Amino acid sequence: MKYIGNKSRLIGFIEECLKDFNINYNNCKVYDLFSGTGSVSEFFLKNDCKVLSCDNMNYAIAEQYRRLYFRKEPIFNELKNIIGYEKLDDILKYLNSLEGNEGYFFENFCEEGKYKRRFFSSSNAKKIDAIRNKIDEWKDILPYEKYIFLVGILMNSADFVSNTAGTYGAYLKIWRSMALKELKLEKPEFINSGEIKMYISDVIDFVKEQNKADIVYLDPPYNTRQYPAYFSVLESIVVNDNQVLNGKTGLRNYEKQKSKFSIKKDVKEEFEKLINNIKSDYIVMSYSTEGILDSNFIMEVLKRKGKTKMYNTSYRRFKTNAWTEKNTNLKEILFICKVL
Ligand SMILES: C[S@@+](CC[C@H](N)C(=O)[O-])C[C@H]1O[C@@H](n2cnc3c(N)ncnc32)[C@H](O)[C@@H]1O
């Protein structure tokens, strides 16, 4: 999944820093806060950790169920009597072969729909309608984990054929070639080590409720762009609540999902509150040199908790038409604090 702030290309850097700081990250209890696509959770799972991940967006949690939750292919025995299949390959084949229909996603997110938004080709928008509604027919039959896993697969496949440059803040005027391909649900790979539980919650509420961890990793948004505004279409696919959407790009109402970590006047206080509530042996935090929090301030707050070191590396920024800057001095920072 294309995602702003995705740490998949920085895992090597994070690993090097953990080693330099002499942290044994094998078989640990880890909290991945602001977990997004789950790239960092994946790293810890591969090192046999027990991970609890937390993000306040539904699409992020669905994506993590898709790629991280199951240790091996789930069997859909609950559907055997309904559609005659129980193997994942057969379920995906069944869903892929459904005939599209003109529902909510057609109306809202394609050019032939009422609002003429070019996020998907008309045939793919119709497929999203058919598949999403079929999965919802199974909502009360399937355990939540299997249900949201299928929703995550649909969301990821839809993202793959979306007519965007990476975020849903805008759709493209010209069709990109991938957007003209037919949407196809694909089976994910399964990680056979570690254990994970996902929480959809505000990070501060989450840490207040949890016991002590070995490592808490945090990756807050670093600028004033609100994630729910940039990934609204994916949130709609996952939530499927037929909400009336606003404006040219069909934005959901995201008032309750706004992050204080992306609001200049609130971020300092929110950050201090979060750090003060963390119970852990180590705190590991990613940030950027162009973030709205100053690195000296972060250092000052972390030093109050324990011995802290700051690492940095150059980084090519996430590129979209709407979100590209020429800053070549951009550095990705990693703070590590040994809590005393
Ligand atoms: C920089 S991204 C994380 C990227 C992630 N580490 C990855 O590799 O994909 C920041 C994430 O924080 C989430 N977020 C922002 N404010 C939050 C809050 N107060 N509580 C929980 N999650 C929040 C956003 O939804 C977004 O997914």
C-alpha cells in the first residue's frame, strides 16, 4: 500500500540503530504506536516479538489484518454451507468473479457516477460495490478477524488500481495505466513468527490502558496534513457506512479522527502527555528534521525519561503531485531512550 510515512524503506536503518544501542529486540513485548501500514510491526514479528499495534484509522487496521494478523492461511469453514467453498483461494476466486453493480462506490468514486470523481474506472468501482457488499453479507457469519482480513484485501487491491498519485487528496486528470487494469483480489503472504493484536484507538488512550512493554516504538505524523483527509476513500471502503461525502474529492467527515500531532498549537502538549504515559524499558521514535516538533524539544522531553541518543539518515520523501518538495536536506531521525 502506498502510504505517507511508511517506514518499509527505513527498517534497515531502524535495525542498525537498535543494534548500536545494544537493544535485544528478539522475543520482546513491543507496542507499535501510530502503526499505519504495519511495516515496523512486521519487522518485530519477524523477530518473534509479541506486538500490540495502535492506529486511529480503520483502513490502517484493515491493512494490518491483511498482512500481519494470520500466521497461516485462514480457512473459511463458516462459508462452506453458504457458497460451497472454504479455502482462501476459492473465496477470492468467488469474490473476483462477482458481477459489478452500480452502488455507493460507483456513485461516489468514478466518472460515470453522480459526482464524476475519477478515483476508479467505472468497472472497478462497480466491482468494489459488489465485493464490499458481499463481504458485509458475511459480517455476522465470520469471526471479526476473518471479516476484516477480507475487507483489507479488497482495500489493498482497490488502492492498487486507484487513479491517484499516491494519496486520495486528488484524483488524476489522465488515467494512469494501472487504474485501467481490472481490480483483482490477491492472497497476501503470511508471516509465521511472532504474535500481534491490533487496536483502533487514540495512542494516548491506548498507552494509558496497557501494562509495561519492553519496547515502545512511535511514528507520529510530522506535518500538519491530516491522514483522514488524504486517505478518505480507503476509509470509506473499509467502513462502508454510505456516508454522504463532501466536496470535489468526496471527503468523509473526519472531525473525530483529527490528530493533535498534526496541529501546531497542540502538538507539544500532546507529545509530552504521550511520553509521560508510556511504561516501557525503551522508547524508540521516528521523526523528520522538517517536522512541526523541534528535535531539541523531543530530546528534552525524552531525556527527562532516561538516557537518550539521536540518530539520523538522509531520506527521499514520499512523492505525490500534491505533496512534493525539493528539500534535499531532509533527514529521517530516530531517537532511542533507555528509560531509567
Ligand atoms: C507516519 S504514519 C505511520 C506510518 C507507519 N509507521 C508505517 O510504517 O506505515 C502516522 C500514523 O499515525 C496515525 N495517527 C495520527 N494521530 C494518531 C493518534 N492520535 N492516535 C492513533 N493514531 C494516530 C495516522 O493514522 C497514521 O497512520
